[in-house]
Amino acid sequence: MNAVFQVNNLNKSFGGLTVANGISLSMEQGDRVALIGPNGAGKTTFINLVTGHMPPDSGSVALRGADITRLGPTARVRKGLVRSFQVTRLFSDMTPAEHVALAVLQRTGRSGRVFGNFGAMPDVMAEVSEGLKALGIDHIANHKVSEIAYGQQRLLEIALALALKPNVLLLDEPAAGVPQSDTSRIEEALAGLPDDLAVLMIDHDMDLVFRFARRVVVLAAGTIIFDGTPQDVAKDARVREAYLGNYANARSSV
Amino acid sequence: MQTVFSVGTDALAYGMVLFVISIGLSVTMGLMRVVNLAHGAFAMIGGYIASYATQILGLGYGVAILLAVVGTILIAIPIERFLFRRIYGAPELTQVLMTIGLTFCVIGIANYVFGPTLKTIPLPETLRGPVDLGFRSIAAHKLFAIACGIVVAGALWVLIDKTSFGVKLRASVDNAAMAASLGVRTKIVYAVSSAVAVGLAAFGGIVGAELLPIEPYYALRYMVTFLVVVSVGGAGSIPGALVACLVLGAIDTTGRYLVPEYGEFFFYLAVIAIVCVFPNGILGRRS
Amino acid sequence: MAIQRAIAAEGKVDAGPNWLLRDLMGLAAVLAVAGIGYLLFPNNLALLTRITAIALLVLSLDLVTGYCGIATLGHAALFGSGAYAAGIAAVHFDITDPFAMAAVGAVGGAAAGLLAGAIMLRGRGLAQLVLSIAIVYLFHETANKASNWTGGSDGLAGISPDPVFGIFGFDLWGRTAYVFGIAILAVVFVLLRLLVRSPFGMLCRGIREDPVRVSAMGASVNGTLLRMYAISGAVAGLGGALNAISTQVVGLDSLSFTTSAEALVMLVVGGTGSLFGALVGTLTFMWFEDFVSAINPFHWLTIIGALLIAVVLFAPNGLYGTATQLLHRVWNKR
Ligand SMILES: Nc1ncnc2c1ncn2[C@@H]1O[C@H](COP(=O)(O)OP(=O)(O)OP(=O)(O)O)[C@@H](O)[C@H]1O
Ligand SMILES: [Mg+2]
């Protein structure tokens, strides 16, 4: 099998703090990978490094066999590498419909048009309504983002990413900050992601991770200390020490 | 050789005056992250008060300086309280507009009170005429301006590097929230540094009055120059501001001597080049 | 596809015939105000034409500041470049057809916009602001030095545009210039309404709010901004050309920091991020200025300063923005 996404020996440090220490990782079509690790392990930084939002000290990133290390973030997105943000980054003055429309227009090469309006482009409108419906936020399509609930904003982040039709999707804690009552919506959305899409998801919610992932990667202090099946991860001594120990403690103390 | 020397001393005097006036702006901009275009207005107010004190009240030069510095700080207190406080943390555009508005007001009022003419601050006997340095002579007031710049730089260095206030100030510039959580009373740090900044501006306005003459449009005319110094040096960096003042003073003065017909062309060309290469200032930290 | 219809019907995304109506009403309002001005001040058409030219500058500034979120104190560089381009074309190259001069002005402004934009995008925050100021001074000093071409500090005189369509000469009363100017403003206004609603306009609004998000959507931030700078330059350049055509001279003040700062003040007084706001701000400021500065130019500065502080503190959305907010509130109460 050839990998759609391949990271080789990625390194990054901030002054004395090493946040990526020789990270290598590859994903295939249809992969469902969960990237977990304690706070400050370097998970978000890993996404920033591979998407080009932050330059690595060394290492390379390849998409479907082609090296993309030299490309900027926009070019990587156009090649199908799409991310979401740990804290939503949306345009507070715009509506969900406008967000998704902008993504569709961008993907289809029409975002530079200086005339017309997406409301008058049937194909865009169809995709917008479909995309919002798939995540159950079609009823608020025309509310300003600043006026909708945070859980719905998280769903919009996912809708936005999907509207770019990625090959590889990197989700940074898609359920973070969402009230318990709404996480099921997000989980449904995750379950409904296209089959051929390679997905890497960061999350701290172990239940969610175990239901979603077919493979778990554990990052601690910038180093991958485990890469295997969900069944094995709980048995691994190093992981338990680095992560699940804390997690179990945190859980029992609640 | 004669030209090189006089260009050099002029550049140094000009650069030092710029430094005395804008160093306060640099520190407060680094500290409060507020773009303040009204700083020059305080230098101008200082100049006006000193001129009034010497010309109308007949006070001595030293007393006039003291009076002007204190007076300007007193004028600045309500402005800081009621106007500036409301724009800390606001978008840049808001800060720009508020401080431009303030500048316009000060210009209008200064003209109403003092009239549109140039105001002079008569120098004391000792600062008039040339001083013989043995091999060359130099205008005493320029020497005085240079000395003031050196003293201010030295005093600030001591204040910031050697005192406990300096530690608090540096911590607050670095990360105000962190400093506050470590027990630094940032409000007091802000208030003191604002007062020092305004006082230094007033002082610089008086000392530099021979080079930057006091008139109502002063606040607008040099607004840009002071802002450029901060940007080129890097907000919050004292050595940066010093370097920026010396470099910009040298470029401006040399340009005026050698190619006067180009006006400030080379000055602004240099500004663009420097800012493009060092967007955070020559010695500024990455934000 | 009920939802599709729902989106289209709700007007918020401006997808229905709603916006068309608003555009036409806006255009009608512009033309009505222009007509009233003509009737009320037939002896002051020169001022009205100047207001029209400055309105183009402020609209152009709104594109960059209001829609893309770039604070600039150097936008007159684009306006002045258009003015000088049109003036030089007329004086040195005998291009005296008013439409051709306007076109040259637009091209000159767009070129200046590209240059200014390319420099401005090197910095952020304070650095960007300082770059904008340095640019307008650099343009000013260049025009001053190149006096063979620009007339230097005496201004570029001797511009005599041909009659419009070969029929309507630029007379002493400035009637032709005024109508010519209003026609340009009306066309530009309609085009800009289309622009800000287009996908490109939406992208710019996105960049204003969060450039990182836009780049994560695969759109080029700097490319988009540069393009907007060129468009903005063309609009400002048209304003400059109009000023050159109507006054028949181009002065260094058209390239000044003061003009830049005033344009920004006008925009903020009217309300950023709205084309109507730009027009309202220009009209209010210029009319007020003419009125007050006739009495005492320094009082004018004090008043505009106080007004600016008041707007920043109490009406951050500007006159137009605050007025529409109040209207909405009254409307919703009923
Ligand atoms: N731009 C930066 N400069 C300096 N240090 C940084 C920077 N970005 C992140 N760090 C540091 O790098 C470390 C890893 O951060 P990162 O955000 O990648 O962690 P994470 O694994 O995503 O944590 P969390 O689970 O809390 O989201 C942290 O200690 C953080 O403080
Ligand atoms: Mg993270």
C-alpha cells in the first residue's frame, strides 16, 4: 500500500524546549488515526508543522508521494491537506452559509471572482445546503457565527474542512469545549466522514478516541512513544506512565 | 573635513533630541501596546510652557524646564485617565484615530492660546555661542542637547537595569499578565512610566527647541518622525531607540547637507528599507 | 431543496432580489443628493466636484481599511498618483480627452496601489502603519523632485481637457466637471457594490477577520490583498484624475500625509466597512470643513479633533453605522 500522507523525521524546538523530536508517521487512504498525548506534548505543533503554518527545523512532509515541505500553507491545502483548529477560527461577522460557500468557491477556483454572488450559483448553493445539513446545522445557515452556540461552531469547522474535499484531514480536538449533550452530533459527523479520506484526530476524550480510531499514536514531549491498535494502547507501560496514568488519575479525582 | 565634522555634530545633536523625546513613547508603546500619535503634542506643550515661563514670566532657563516638565505631566494626567485608558487593547485603527484627534485638538488650542507664530525659548548665557573643543568649535546648545541625550540614556539604563522598578517594568513589557500574577502592580508601573514618558517628551521639546522649533503644527509635523523612531528601533527597546535615533538622525542630516534638493526622500526610503528588513525593529523582539 | 430556498429568501446572505433593490435605492440616493447639491449651490459647484473626487478616495480607502482591515495613513499616494498620471498625460503627451485622462488616472492609481500594497504587506501593526506613512512621503518627495514632469511645488498647471464627447466644454462654472464627476462616482459606486458582495469581496472580509483561517482554506492572503490594493488604487486614481480634470492643476497636496489622514478621518466619521458610510463621512466632513474653516481654520482643527474623539468613544461604527443601528432598534421595537 502506498501512503497518502507521510512525515519523515520532523524536528522542532522553541529555544530549549523540544516539541517535535524525530517524528515520522504515515497514513493510508481511509485511515482513522487518533493522536493523543498529555497537554503540551506537541500535538498542535505537529499539525502546524505539517500544514506549513510553522516552519520545522528539519524533516519532510509528503502528500501522495510528492514532497510538499517547501510549499506554503495555502498550496498544501490545495493539494488536499486540510486541518481544523483547536480553538475555532471562524469569521464572526459571517454566516455558516457564507463560510461553506467561501470554501466551495475556493476549491472550485472561483473565490477570486469580482462579480456575482454565490446565492446565484446553484451548484454552490446545493453544496452549501448539503454540507450544512450533513452536520445538522442547516437551520442556522443564515445566523451570524457570533450568534451561534460554540458546539455549532465546532460543527461548522468540520463542515468547512469537508467542503474543501481533502485527501487528508487533520482535526485538532474537534470536540473540545463542546457541552456533553452536543458531543454525539460531533461523533456522528466523525462517523460519517467519507470512507476514502485519511483522518488524523487529536482528542483528550478517551471514549471518543476508542470509538473513532482504528489506530492510536501517542506523543509525549515531542516523541512518538506508541503507534498501534486501540486494544494495545492501554496495555503499553510507557503510555500508561506518560499519559493514561494522568488520565486515570484525573478521571478518578473528578 | 569641516563639513564632516559639522554634519556629524548636527546629526548627533538631532539624533539625541529625537531620542529624548521618543524614548518615552517607545517604552509606553512596548508596555501598553498602544499606538500613540499624540506624543509629539506633549513635547510641544512642554516647549510652549517653557517659552511662556521665560518670555512672559521672566523665569530662568532651569526653572522654566522644571515648570514645563511638571506642567506637562499635570496636563497629561487627565488625558491619560479619561482618553487613553479607554483605548488600551482596542484595535489599532481606534488608537490611531483617538490620538490623531487629540493631536488636532492640541494644535487648535495651542494656536488659539499662543497664536500661530514661532515661539522661542531664550537660552541662558552659558549655552549661547560656540564652545571651543580645542580642534573645532561647536554651538553650545548642540553640545547641551547631546549631553542631555547621554544623561537621559544613562539614567534610563540605571533605572531599568539597576532598580527594582526596572525589574517590574521589564517584566511588564515582557508579559503584563504574567507580571501581574507575580505580584507586580502593573497599574502603578503604567502610571509611572506614562508620567516619565510625558516628562521626557516635554524636556526634549525644550532642549530641542532650537532644532525643532515650537509652533502649533509641531505636533503634526514631527508626529511621524517619533513614530518612525519607535518602529525602526523596536517598541520597548531602549538601545533600539538609541540606535534608531542615531541612524535616522545621521541619514536625515546628511541628506539635508549633501542633497538638499531631494528633501526627505532618502530619509523615508531608508525607513521603508529598514522596516521591510526588520518588521519588528532593529533590536525589537519578535512579537 | 427547501433549505436552499430558505438561504436565498432570508436576505442575510444577500442572495435575493433584496440587494438589487438596495443598490438601486443607494444609487438613487447618490443621484438625488447630487441633484439637490446642484440646485442649492449652483455657485459652488467647484466644491461639490472636489467632494466627489475625495469621495472616490474615501471609497477606495474603505476597500482597504474597511473591507480588508489594513489601517493606512498613506492612501493619498494612490489618489495623487492618479492625479499626476492624468495631468502628465494631458500636459506632456497631449492626451486631453477627459475619458482617456480618467483611464490614465485609474491605471496610474492601480500601479501605485500595487507598489504601495507590495511594500505595506511586508509589515503588520505599527510597522505597517509606519510603512504607509513613509510611502506617502516618498511619493510626495519624488513628485517634488521630479519638477520637470510634475511642476514641483508650483503644481502641474496647463491641463486643459477637451469637451466631453466633443460637446460639453469644461466651463467656468464647473457644470460639466460636476456632472462628469457624479457620473464617474455613480458608476464606481455600483461596481463597488457588486465587488464587495462578490466571492472576492467575501474573501477580503474573511481576511479582515482572520488571515490564518483564510490561508487554511487554501486562499492566498497576500495575493488577494494585493489585488484589492490594485482595485483600490484604480478607484483612488479615478478620484485624482477627476480632481486634475476639474481644477486643471495638480498640486503636491494631493500626495500628502494630511490628505491621507483626512481621508481616514472621513471614513471613520462615516463608518468603515460600508460604502454608504464612506460617502456620508466625506460629505459631512467636507461640508463641515468648508463651513467652519471659512470662519477660522484653527477652530476647524479643534472641532474635527473633538469630533474624532467623540466618534471613537461613542459611535465606533460611525455616523452611518450608528444611524442604521438606531433605525434597526426602532424598527424592531414596533
Ligand atoms: N509559538 C510557540 N513558541 C514557543 N513555544 C510554543 C509555541 N507554540 C507552542 N509552544 C509550546 O510547545 C509546547 C507544545 O504545544 P502544543 O500546543 O503543540 O501542545 P499540545 O500537545 O497541542 O497541547 P494541548 O493538549 O494542551 O493542546 C507547549 O509547551 C507550548 O507552550
Ligand atoms: Mg493542542
